[in-house]
Amino acid sequence: MKVKRIALLLWILLLAGSLILHFSVASLYLSPDNPVKTKAWDFLHDYMDPWFTQNWKLFAPNPVSQHQSLWVKMKVENPQTGGLTETDWKDITQPLVLKHQESRISSEARVLRYMESGSQSFLDEEADRKKRGKWMIQRAASTAVGPTFSGKRIRQIKVRVVSNTFPRFDQRHKPDDTGTLHFQETDWMPYSPVDSAAAKEWPR
């Protein structure tokens, strides 16, 4: 009985310590610029982004003005000849959005946030953020196309970040898909999917 109490106490202390640490990091991340925040920024960013960041545009007076999606094309090896065939572009964001709309409590929401964070980092002008964003969308795109081409040898992928800028307010009667599309692509990258149980649940 005494051992159980000690174990319970240790568990409570561990949980309380984890919560205190998390909220301390979150508070520092959201605080105004200061020397401590500047010095610890790399750690704060790696901890908070992409899983704990918030889209404050939800509370802003201006509506969201654009939507970003990821398209990917592949170089697939022919098992008979060993030659590589280049596929057409495939939109990997739309299936996740449709799946998430069917069930709001789903793993797709986390995947979409990850892809959004990776896309925004890739479009950033700062070299380190761009490099990290490229790595994130490389992993996400590789994982997304894996089930679709099961049994085939995907050798390389190229990812395109598509930004759809919605019609301006004076043209609000027009559908969103009539907006202006902007593209930014990666070069050809190795196929490197995430090996996880969650990845198997992605829609095909």
C-alpha cells in the first residue's frame, strides 16, 4: 500500500512538473521580445512549432485571404527496366481536408497543421526556417503518397506549395477557386516517408 502511495505521489509530481514546464515555455514564447526570449528562441520555436502554435487570425478582424496546399510529383522506378517514370502532380492536402470535415476529431487535423507549418516555413526568406520547412514538407509528402503507390519504387519526389489568394472584398461574390494561384517548388528530393501507425491512416 505504501509503495502505491509513493508511486501515485511521484506520478502527480511528474505530471505537475510537466505542466509547469509546458506553461512556462508557452508563456515565454508568447511574451514580448526580451533578452531571455531571444537567447532561448531556438529551443522555444522547436518546442512550440508546429504542435502548440496558434493561428491568431481566428480572432483578427480581417478574414483569411489565402489557402495553401501541397502538391507532389514522383519519379517511380519501373521494376522491369529500372527506368524512372515521372508522375503528374497530385494534391495531397485536399483528401486530408475532406477526411477531417467528416470527423473533426481525427488525426488529420494534426497532419494538416504540420503541413501548414512546414509550408509557411518553406516560404520564409530566413535560411534556417526555409531549410526546416523543406524537410517537413518532404517528410509529409513522402508519407502521403506512400500508400497510393504501394508496391512501387518511389525514388524521388518534388513538392509544390500552392497558395490560392482569394478574391478581394470588392469581388467577394466570386468563388474562392477563382483567386490567383502562386507556386513555389522544391528541387527533386529523396523519398523519405515517416514510419508510424498514424501515417497508415492517411486517406489514399
